[in-house]
Amino acid sequence: MKSQAVVFNQPRQLSVQSLDLAELAEGQIQVEVEYSGISTGTERLLWDGSMPAFPGMGYPLVPGYESVGRVVKTSDSSTLNLGQRVFVPGSNCLQGVRSLFGGTASQLVVNQDRVVPVEDRLGANAVLLALAATAYHAVSGGGKRQIINPPDLIVGHGVMGRLLARMTVASGAPAPTVWETQAGRMAGGEGYRVVHPDADPRKDYKAIYDVSGDSHLLDQLIQRLAPGGEVVLAGFYKNDLHFAFAPAFMREAQIRTAAEWKRADLLAVNELVHNGRLSLEGLVTHSQSPAKALAAYEVAFGDAACLKMILDWSANA
């Protein structure tokens, strides 16, 4: 069987190709994809060729780890139902290409224990579960620390910053301040305030979560910490980070890196969405047919008004 897939042939060169789909094995399901999200973090680095060395890297490759679709075929041992909507965090089922992360395709074969059933009402918004899980992991620390301070400052009001801010408010913690430098992204704060860094005089933040991916901000953020405060690097940085030692020393600053989400994080945020504590509304702002994938990627990576671009596979039929 064939699957239509977005293929990065090499940096900044993209095509939509018909690829052979792996045969269904025991414990696997086949998913007909409805929507695939475009990540402006890791996927942007794959697109422009600046991704640091990473297992599975190389071109041609199929990107994507934010797909949502319906189960159309199951193995004998499957516990999922035909027609059930599931979130697919990537796959490795397409022949002749590297799959990093292999989810941006019309048909996928994947182990059933990798997918997460989602409610029909979520529709295209379900592509946001991976980003929500990333935000959740930054705060939960994967359960490796007993006490983690929730953010009182979040740097960046893109999708990740908004999800992290919404999650903080939903937890009952004090509403964070969010920094944003682009005027077009200042609106949309739900229960928290969004300000330009220059308009914020505070220098006593206990926990600053940076989701901007800007490798040049660390000195500025350290100078805004309270003594013993923490900077959490929750973005993805293609350049090395450096900081001046003396200001960090004087504040006895802590710097923590938040790794990628785990399945437990994904299940946790799915439950938060299910019980209404976390809203995914208003974050998917653009949609495009896979036939116009090149234009979609250019908008996703270049237009500040685009919070989240999705590819609508039904529009490609």
C-alpha cells in the first residue's frame, strides 16, 4: 500500500511523494491521518539543515510527530476500535526514507501502544498534544525532582508559551508574566499578562522558563532572577549557550534543561484536556493542503501571525 508523505529531500527542498507503507504486524494499527502539525522548533532545524547531530538524522527524511487520524486497520491483538481517533507521535513505517520523526503522511502504521486515543471534539486541535506534553514535562521534570517551582516568568508567547501559561493558571499557581517582543503576539493572554521585556522592571523571579529558543538571552534572564532562582531552558537551541559567571554566582543561579516529553506527560495532558482543565482552543491559526506543503512550511516558519500551521490531509483527497 502507498502513503502520501512530505519528504525533506535536503535542507530547504521539499516534495510530497507516494511511498510504500510497511505491512501491518502484530500489535500494530494503521491510521488514516486527518491532520499533521508543523513544529516550529525541531522541525524548523530539520528544514534549514541546522539540526545538531541527532540519531536518525539524514536526508531524505519524513518529518513530523504531531499527527491525528482514524484507525482504519488493526491486528488481531489490538485493543483499539476501527474509526477511533488517535494522536500519533511519529512513526517509522515509510520505505526508502529516514523517519525523523515520520508522522507527516496520509497513512501510517504504528505500534498501538505509541498512540493515544483522543476525543472527537478536539478535531485538529489534538495535534497540539505533543507541545502540551513538552510544556508539562518542563514543569514536572519527569518526576525526577520532588519540588519544582512553576514559572512566574515565561519567555515567548508562541504556542509553547501559551500552553505553559495556561497550564500554570489551571494548576492554581499564581498567574505568570509572559514576555513577548513581537507586537502581533501580545494578545491572547488568558488569565495572565503579556508584556514587552523592556516594560517589566522585576528582578526577583524565582523560576524563569524560556521557550523562545533564543541562545543569546541567558545573561539577560539571569539578571532577572531572585537569589537562588532558576532558569529553565524549555526551548530547543541550535547554538551553544554561554553566560557571564559573576552575575550567576552572585545570585547562586540554577540552570535546568527540560528534555523532550515522555509518554506519561502525553497521557497527563490528554487527561487535563479531557476534563476541561486545559484548553487547546485558539492556537491552531493556519491550515493548508499537503499539495501546498512548501507554502505551508514557509508561512509556519516565517510569519509571526502563524501560531500553529496544520496540514489537512482530507483537503488533499
